[in-house]
Amino acid sequence: MDEGNCSSLTQFILVGVTNNPEMKVTIFITFLTVYCINLLANPGMIILIRMDSQLHTPMYYFLSHLSFCDLCYSTAIGPKMLVDIFAKTKSIPFYGCALQFFVFCAFADAECLLLAVMAFDRYKAISNPLLYTVSMSSRVCSRLTAGVYMVGIADALVHTTLAFRLCFCGSNEINHFFCDLPPLFLISCSDTQINELVIVTICGLLFLSSVVGILVSYFYIFLSVLRIQSAEGRFKAFSTCTSHLTAVAIFQGTLLFMYFKPSSSYSPNQDKTTSLLYSLVIPMLNPLIYSLRNKDVKQALEKLKAKRCF
């Protein structure tokens, strides 16, 4: 469409999670609790890893960045969503909408790739433990993390630029609780085929790279574990991977359901439910998964409690 026919929008209106008055209080209390746990658990995990010297290993270095990503993209969405539940006007400035999506996309992409990096780290730790500290030096870890963030920012920049150059000459009401691409495309009067193609291509490549990296890493982990003679040794090796596998299954499964389906099957209510899981519940679950199922984190917490007692 000719850009001359586009209206100059200054803001969007977010429909929000629900318009049902009977559900608003329940939803608010539930997700306020979820977000508060998120605000406590993720910074808590980062601080614990920084404070305890036993956790100064590549595995926990990457885990601290996973917590940072969870905190960032959930904070881009959570507070605004909670405020809008009872707000009379649920408006968001045009550039505020773009910024919200950019932050969400950048850190969600970074987390997707970070999970693959963490799988590679587990492979290095289990396949050759004697050379682990050499092959996964602080320099290597820093470069991997920097690469993850750079890819996330680059992808977010592409999608944000393309999406917010579209024409919006009709309604400015987004049927969602945050500025996500599928509901944004629905109110655009431009042809969004290029945008959808870019999403499928770039996000598909990122998702596939992450999944393939994880699968290949765990294939070699499985082969390495089979070479371990004792059953106790095999169990110990596998136990270091259970938390990561749980986080991968939840995150990648939700991502697959959300973005890799035909636009004809798009359902606003279904998408809102999935988005709540993806943007608020998963960031809360990750630190809990790693703390409840991880012996080192439990020991670090016990040491911290003992120090406070004295």
C-alpha cells in the first residue's frame, strides 16, 4: 500500500487478557504472584551464582544469563499487562509498543540460543571432564554469550523495523495484552506476507539451529554416558542434564506452538493463553527448576542461610 494512504498512529489500544469482570481479580492475583516470584527467583539466582565460588563454573555462568533473559523479557510485558487489567484506557504509545516488542523478542531469542549453548556445555563437561575447564574457558563462555545476545538483538531489530513500518489505516486496537506480531498484523492494512515470510525464515532458522544443537549435543552426551562403567556414574552424569532438559521441553514446545502454525489457524484467545505461559510462567519456572532439582544450588542456599544465622 502507498505510504501516503497510511494514517500516522501515535498509540495503540491493548484489549488485555480478558474483558470478563468476574475473571479480572483472579487473573490479577494469579499473575501478580507469578511475576513477584519471577522478580525474587531470577535476581536471587544471579546473586547466588555471583556470591558462591562453587558456582563459578560455565554451567552456572550460562544459568545466570538465562535468569537475566527471563527477567528482562517478562518485565517488558508483566507490569503493563497487570496494570491494564483494571485500567480504563489500555493505551500504549506507538514507539512504546515497538520498544516492548523489541525487548521481548531480543531476550526470548537469546534464551532460545542460550539453551543450545547450555546443552553444548553439558556435552563438554560429560564427554571430557579433564579438559572441560580448558575447552570452556571464561573467554570462550564470554564469546558464546556475546554471540547469543548479538543474534537476539539483530533478529529483534529486523522484525521490529519491518512490523512498525506497516500501514495502520483502520483500527488501532490490538487484541492482545502486549505488542506481539500476529495480532499486530491483523490490524494492518498493508500486505504482511513479507513479514510472515521473514518470521518463518529467520525464527525458523534460529529455532532449528537451537533444536539441532541440543539434539546433537545430547546424542553425544548419551554416547559418552554409555561408556561410563558404573551405574552410579551414569546416573550422576544424566542428573546434571535433567533440569536443562525440562527447561528446553517447556520453552521450545511453547515456542513451536506459538509461532510455527499457519496464520489461518490463529486464535486470539488461544494465543493469549499460550503467551501468558511463555512470557510470565516459564520465566518463573526456570529458576525453580534449577534450584529444586540441583544439588549445587541447594548447597549454596544452605551455606547462605548458615551465614545469615551467624
